[in-house]
Amino acid sequence: MVAKDIKNVTIVNPSCKYSCNHCGYPSYSKVNSENIKNFIKILQDSGKTVKLYDMDITTDSLDLFQLTGQYDNPKGFGWMNVTESFNPTDEQLSQLEKMTVGFCLSLHGSTPEINSILTGSTKRHEQILKKYNQLRNLLPDKPIGLAMVIHSENIHNIQDMAQIGKDMNVSFLEFINILYAGSAPHKLGKEHFLSKNDLKNALMEIKKASEYSFFEILLDSTWGPTDHILAPPTIIPEANYRNCSMFAPALQDKFCNAGYNHVVIRADNLSIFPCPGMSFYEELKIGELIDNKIKIDNEWHKQVISSEPCNPCEDYENCKGGCRISAITEGIRKFGQIKKDIGQYNCAKYVTRK
């Protein structure tokens, strides 16, 4: 079946060599940027809106962003997730100044030791802070922030991270809950993952930090609906706590819009998935790019996401099942295998209700 109703396509480039312990995206696989350029042009010629999602943004990535135009007037992720290796040329800095874009660097703890639990290296803490300061000086008018992935051993560090945010004059601080996905189950012990009580404690600590911070605190969409915890952001107005809008416009009747108004193509093997977070798992594949056309042959996502996996939860009308990759990979933790129709255990609505 050729997917004619899909308007938004994200190309996932597995470009990152850092191999962090918690990464839920495909392992490093070298892809020629000219090939990606061809994919972008072909998809655009067929009427698709195309974005590039890179795990480690290079000068090649920045050239491709010019082609996608995704930062001319962004809908969905309005910032670039960059690493300490991000090193734009002078010409590219001039281009970045004209884009509607911010920058986000991952820092998973206030000390090198805490940060290294996920990054695998104590050296990266200083390198990230140095890159942050460099970007702040090079692009002073752009929003620049930090992202912290929360696991059981850094919940106590949330307030210290908020202090770092204040000291460094960040534009925003984003918190992401660790998922039992990708490389994390293989590289981390089970004790690192969040129990229901951990999830609740983390969210309350984040809410507490937001009450005195002079910058915006954001919650990643993997938490599910969180508008009862934090007000919608203004620094990145495309973010939407009601329903997920990270990769395509939010749908009113579903929290997760994966596979409905957007799909993902892996640049290295042309496999198609409902969203980037699912592209690690061959079991979640829904099709392929064949003869330059999006061909879907397994619409498992429409059976699962359109059902009511969390009923009889009283919050379902406000949640619509939450983030599906968050739910699906919980099947691995609880049952030892991918379970596409599993209910949402990580829902912020559920864990924080009285």
C-alpha cells in the first residue's frame, strides 16, 4: 500500500558515535549526506513536508536543514539537539542566526560522576558546559538550554540541575524520563529505571523547581500529558503538553500521532516506522521506502494506538494512551518482550493522581 495520506516525514540519521547508555535510537551507522539529500528532494517532490532528525549534528546536517527548511518556521521540535562536537562554520553561524531555532545540550547531572552514569564518561560533563558557553557567546539571541534524562539515581539531583540552569542563564531546562528502550536495558541495571513512586517523586521535584526558576522548565512528551504539572511553554511554543506535537501537528483525538499524520524513515536502511523513538526496533517497522515511494505493509500502529490500552483508567479522556514507545517498551521490562498493545505505566496523569 502506498501511503498517500501521510503528509509529514522525518528522516532519522543514525549519526551519533557517542553511544550513550540510555540511547533509544539506532546505533551509529554511516550514511552519505548526498543520499539523504536525494531522499529529501524525492519526498518533497511528492508533496511531503520533510524533517531531518540527527542525533549528532554536523556541518553536513546544517546544510541538509537548509534543504528541509524545517527551521524556517518550525512546527514540532523547534530546537536542535547538539553535542559537544557541534562546530558550525562562520557561514553556517550566519545562517543559524536567521533561522527560528534554539539549541539543546544533554547534561544528565550536576557533577561529572552523575552525568557519566548515562554518558559513560566523566570528561563529557566539562565538555558540554564548555560547548554551552561557546554557543551562548556565538548566538546570544537564540534560546539555548539543557536536557536531563531522569533515572532513579539522579532524581535527588533535580534541584541542583535547576541551580546550574540559573548559574548558566539557560533559556530552558527540559526533563525526560528514562525509557526501558534501545540500548538502556543492556547497558544499565534494572535499578536505574523508574518505578511508579520514582515517577511521581521526579515530577513533584520538577514542579517544585519550576516554581522558583527564572527560566522555563519543560517536560518531554514521553511523560504523557503534563499540563496539570507545568504550564505550556512559551520559549518553544510548538511544544504541546496536551497531545504530542514533536514531529508533526498534534491530533485532537490522540495523544500519540505516530503513523497517523507522520512516519519516519531510517536513512541507513530505508525502513519505515511510526515515530523516531520506534526506529530502534525491527518489530515496530511498518514499511519501507521502495522505488522512492513510501510503502506501508503493516499497520499495527493503527490497531493499537486507536484502541483504548489504558481503560478503565479514569484519566483516559485526557490522555488517550500517552506516548506509545514509552508504553510498548515497558512490555520488555515487565514481560520480557515487546508488547504493542500494552497499557501506559509511565503516564504522568496516572502516577500523580490522588
